[in-house]
Amino acid sequence: MDFQALDKKFPFQSPDAVDTSVLETFPYEYVGREIEVEIVCDEFTAVCPYSGLPDFGTITIRYVPDQVCVELRSLKYYLLSYRNVGIFYEHLVNRLLIDLVQVMQPRRMTIEADYKVRGGMKTRASAVWTKPATIP
């Protein structure tokens, strides 16, 4: 199959098109008090980098804030910026994790992508980050 021909027929953007500048945070008022925040986006879409066809899935973000929390409206815009991006599932969870950890610096974070069945196969991928311990 000539994938380059498909790229011309079904154009999509590279992961460089993802807009991390829209991500905003707000101060977590209970620093030192550990809570887990879970955010579920069940309407996530990106594009298969081979076929250019859309991939649909649910993104679950779980994190324990340290100093800040992510502002949800900004997170929606950030996730929406993947709409026309060609990215593999395995790369997506790592990219989300890197971007969100960079902005929030949480204590812990897990990103899970649970994609709809495609071609008779269901795929789920997850990536985990834990803030390194500090020695007093």
C-alpha cells in the first residue's frame, strides 16, 4: 500500500500541531493534602497516521496535584487540538503525559487511552509518571 499517496488524499497534521499553550492551571489550595483527580474525556479523536481515518476513544487522566490543578476548559481545548493529528495510540499517551506533567508538575499522573474497536481489535494504552522523592 502506498501510504504517501494516502497522506495526499487524507491530509492530517503532525503532533507538532498540538497546542500546549492553551493549557492553564489554578493554585491548589490544600497543598500537602493528597487527593486524586480523575478527568474523563469520552469524545477524544485523533487520526491514524497510516490511513488518515479518525480514531475514537476515551482519555482518562488521573493525577495527584502538588501546587496546581489543570483548568478544565483549557484541557478541553488542548485535547481538541489533536482532532486532525496523526498519532499512534502508544505515542499519544506519552505525549499527553509529557505535556501535562510539564505544565502541572503533579505528584503522580496516569494517562489512559481506551480506543473504540477498529478492525475487530480493541486497544488500550497507558503511561504513568511519579514525581521523584525529595530528601529533607
